[in-house]
Amino acid sequence: MRPESRRSPSIRENDRLIVVALGGAGIISYGTLYYCVAAIAKEASRDLAVTEEWILACFSFALLASALMSLVAGRLMDRYGAGKTMKVASFVGAASLGIAAASWNAVVFAIALFGMQLASGFLFYEAAFVFLVQRDAVHAKPQMAVLTLIVGFSSTLFWPLTSLLLTSICWRQVCWIYGSCNVLLALPLIQLAHGKSSARLGDQNTACGSQDLSSSKLIDLVLMTAGFSLTTFAFSALLSRMIPILSSIGLDLQESALVSALFGPSQLAVRLLAGSFSERISPIQLTILSCVMLLAATFAIRPASHSLVAIVIFIAFIGFSSGLNSICRGSLPLSTFGPDGYGTRVGLITTFRLSTASFAPIFFNFVQSNFGVGLALASLAVCAVGSTLSFALVSARSKREPAR
């Protein structure tokens, strides 16, 4: 065993503190910059004299802009360090929420939405993954699993919290409060994690991104990008149309909402298990398992009409697959390419992944409306098969060329 793999209890305690700090910051970032938008859209649209659809359309374009910005974000994190860029982004996110709160017309509110989503590209899962890799690439993978487990509580906390706040205060006050949360809570947590890590980062960031990919690794990167893009496309379609899908197979609105609530606990359960098995199962194996579960979900729903058991299996498999996928998006690029240039590669994958996903709800709705839910789900099964084959090729190539 290498001497550096034996780590003192104080260092392990440092690891836990840093992951918890990043997780807390992630909960606040996701909750205030992402989950709150849909919750305040109705009241904001009334106040700004536009339709709710207009607000959500602006939000969709802001998400696309954030996706296109991901490659630049990855390069900046490689160059300056993820800790520094996360601190700046937390302040930008807070300022954008302040602009939203003070917006005097819909255009200003739309600008604020773009600012919020551009900041999110430096704060969400991938940014935290880059932080962990830059800090300690050797032990980053199990920490990624724990991080996703913590941040997964963001929707559970902020959806009901935002709804509760809106019963007593207006949406503008909610934005002011959430902007303050970014400055007073998220920013200090990021600073805490960065302060604990700064001594270990060294000069790693200046070296990152300077190495060119060999043709062999470039093929792996293309396959990986295609695989993650296909799975994210399927998740985006399923999650955006979950209630209509369940309604089309015989559930009423209340039953659909109740059953779909199993998605979150399924994600958390599989992330908890993944953290326990991360040292025994390779990232590529977890990724392929995630794709197979997604494929199984698309098949489970076919005979599920009026079968509660099959519907629960469908929801659980989607949750399991999504939970594993969020971990593998960080761990697989690290295990395949190493820490050098990690931010740039993750940013590249994220750009294609989220850009593709932005069209999924429109595509799925079009196919379902014109050809039926069966064909729409079959198209997502094709995505699951394609992603499984992509990652299987990455696995086969790594076995054939172990020296890469």
C-alpha cells in the first residue's frame, strides 16, 4: 500500500467537513437559483404583466445559455481553481436574485434569470466535482457520491419552503431572502471548503488543461459525451412529462403526483448505496448499470396500465438510474482521463449534455401528441440503448488498451 493512501484522522475529518460544506452550498445554490424559478413564475408573471409561459420560456433559454457556457466555465475552473470561481459565481447569483427582486419590467427579470443560470454553471454538481478533483483526485470519487447525496435534499427542502414563503410574503421578498442566503450562507460555506483545501491545491490548476488528448482518448471522450447526452435527454423528457405519462396509463392527477414523489427517495437510496460500493465497483460499471436501469424503466412502463406495482418499478428505476448518473458524470471522466484538464472535459460534456436535454420536452411532447405515448417511450428506449452501447465501447476499449 502506498504511504500516501494512509491518511490521518484529522485529514479524513477535513474531508468530511469540506464535502458537507460543499453540499450545504449546493443545496442553497440549487434551491435558490433553479428550483425557486418555477415556484415564483406564476406570481412574477402577474406582477410583470406577462404570461407564466413567457417566464418559463425565458428560463428555458437561460438554461440553454448556461449549457453553452459550461465549456468556458470548465476552462476557467482549470485555470483559476474551482474554489475561486465558485465564490465569484455565488456573489453573481446573489446579485442576479437581487435584480430579479427589484425588476421593474419583464425584460429586466429575464436578464436576472440569465444571470442566475450563468452563475449556476459555476456552482452546481460539475463545479463541485472539479473542486474535489483539484483538491484530491485520488479520493475524489467516494466524496462525489456523498456530495450528490447531500445536495439531493435541495428539492425536498426548497420546493415546500418556497411555497410556504409565498403564502406570507411576495415573490420579490422571496428573491431578496434567497439572494441573502447566497451571500450569508453559501458563500461562507464555499470559503470554508476553499480555505481547508488551499494548501493541497498547489500549482495543479496551472497545469490543468495544457495536455492534448491522444486520438484514442479523444474517441473515448466522444463516446462518453454521446452516452451522457442520450441519458440526460431521456431524463429531461421523462421528468418534464412525468405526470402526463402516468395519466396516460390510467392514473388520475392525485395518484400521479403521489407515485411520482417516489423519484426523490429512489435517487437518495441509490446514492447512499453507491457511496458504500464506490471502491468495489468501477465508475464505468456504475455508468452502464445506470443506463440498463433507464432501459428497464422504459420497458417496465409498457405493461403498466392500471398496475401499481409496475408503475412503482418504473419510477424507482428512473430514480436509481438518475441517481447513479449524477455520480458517474463526475467519476467516469476522472477515472478515464485523470485529473489534468478535468474541468475542461467535464465542461465540454456538460455543454453537449444540457444543450441536447433542452430540446427533450418539446420532442417528447410532439411525439406523444401525434403518435402516442408508446412511441414516445420507445424513442427514449432507443436513447437508453444508445447510451449503453456508448459506455460499453468505452469499457471494451479500456480493457483492450490498459496502458492508456
